[in-house]
Amino acid sequence: MAKKRAKHIDLRQAKLEFMENGISYKLLSWSPQTMSVTVARFEDGCKIDETTLPFAHLPRDLKRKVKPN
């Protein structure tokens, strides 16, 4: 049997961002199966890298926008 691919929800159009320790994080995608988000990190307007964060590490207001129930 074929293996099911993990479902990713694109968040680029929502333009969700948050600041933490002088670094700006922009949400790119969310994987409900692994409960993680892919984010792009920016410092002084320059992109540093893209990384994956656990969903639980997001600020509460962003969690409500990404997963409204």
C-alpha cells in the first residue's frame, strides 16, 4: 500500500508574524499531523533561515488563528 503523505496547510497568504528576542518569525506552513509549523526567521529585515517549530511554541493569539477550534 502507498504511504499517505503528511498534509501541510500553506500560511503564506495569511501573513502571520510574531517577534521574539528581536527576531521576527513569519509562518509559512502548518502540519497538523506532526503539530509543527515551518517559519522564516528575519533579523533587521534580512532573512536568516527557515526552520521548524513545535506548534506549542507559538503565541496564543497565533494558535487561535491557525487552529480556530
